[in-house]
Amino acid sequence: EGNEPGDSTKITYRELLHKVCQFANILRSQGVKKGDRVSIYLPMILELVIAMLACARIGALHSVVFAGFSADSLCERILDCGCSLLIT
């Protein structure tokens, strides 16, 4: 379910696993490894869930930043957590 009443997406567990594994491989190709910190700056969409699960799959810590925050607020959060990658 999305933010709007009519926003919804249906996905099977198999499709979700496939997308999570694909994104986990992308994160690995970017040098993200177990214990790294990743910030996620996305609205409430399916890709947010995929990014969170992909981080968990490879053992990276993730921090979700609400998409309504300003650039300055986002910058402060990135610096505070010492993240190595930002997903937008």
C-alpha cells in the first residue's frame, strides 16, 4: 500500500526475492559489504522495501530517511551515521 488510497502493488514472494537478490548484487558491485552503513532516501514505493531487504541480505546497516526532508537535513543524517552509500 502506498501513501495514496489508490496506490497499491502486488508482488509474489518469488518476484520479491528475485528483485532483492538483484539489488543486493548491485550493492555488492558498488563495494557495500557486511557492516557498512547505507542511507535510503525514497518515498513509500516498492523499491524502498527492496533496498531495505537487500541491505539486510548482505549484512549492511540501513537508515531510512523520510523523503520529505530537506537537502540539509539529509546531509546531517548522512554525516551522523557515516554512511558509505545513499540510495535515492
